[in-house]
Amino acid sequence: MNLTIKEAEKKDSSLILNMIKGIAKYEKLENQVEASLDDIEQSIFEQKDAHVIIAYLDEKPVGFALYFYNYSTFKGRKGLYLEDLFVYENYRHLGIGNQLFEFLRRKAKHNDCGRMEWVCLDWNQKAIDFYTKKGAKAMKDWTLFRLDENSL
């Protein structure tokens, strides 16, 4: 098994969109995906609003992680925010998700980030167990709020 992790390039945009649709399907949120190929190309590769790494198993793309940097006023420095981590079903339980996560953990440490954060659906016990084993702590005293584009 030859696993490599690479920074995504613009030519990977359709692959990234397919993986976003894959995670949406897994999370039972397929009807909420509005992103288009043009959105991915613009926001990730032209505006650089986010970054993507792709895991390749024997040169075949099998998973990805999408992340961006935020800022902690309490820490006084940036943090790494993991938006999505996804591995195609046929390739789960091979340590690929672990490798993607550890790649980002090292990146956060290398870039002197004060934190690495993400959200996880409360019904996704496999993911909760995975993150807990990594030393992550659930932020039970915090409530996630959102304004959608219609509320802005």
C-alpha cells in the first residue's frame, strides 16, 4: 500500500466536488450541496479561501480534507479549521483518515497555530470516537450558530 498526500491543484476541482458530494451523502445532507465546479475553482484556487489535501492510494484518489485558517483572539494567533475529512467507503479502515488528520495536525503545529478545530455531527459516533482517540475534547459548553445567505 503506497499512500501519498498532496496539496490539491485547480485540475482537481471536479474530484474535490465529487468528494464533497460523497461526504454530504454520508451525512445524509445531499440536498444541501449548492457548490458548483466554478465555485470550487474560484474559492479554493483563485481566491484561496480554503485549502485541500488529497490522499492517493497507489496513485488513485481515495480521500480528502478541506481546511482554512481562522483566528483566536484568546490565543492571539491563527488556528487551523478542518471543514471536511472524507475517505471513500471502500477505503475506510485502512488508516487513510488518520493520515489526513495527522498531516493537518503537523501543518497546524508547523504554522504555529494555537488550535485545530472542527465540528462533528452528534450522531456520527465513529467520527466522535476517532477524534476522541486523537485527544480532542468536545466543546459541550458552546452552541454553534449560523446565519445563512438569506439572513445576512
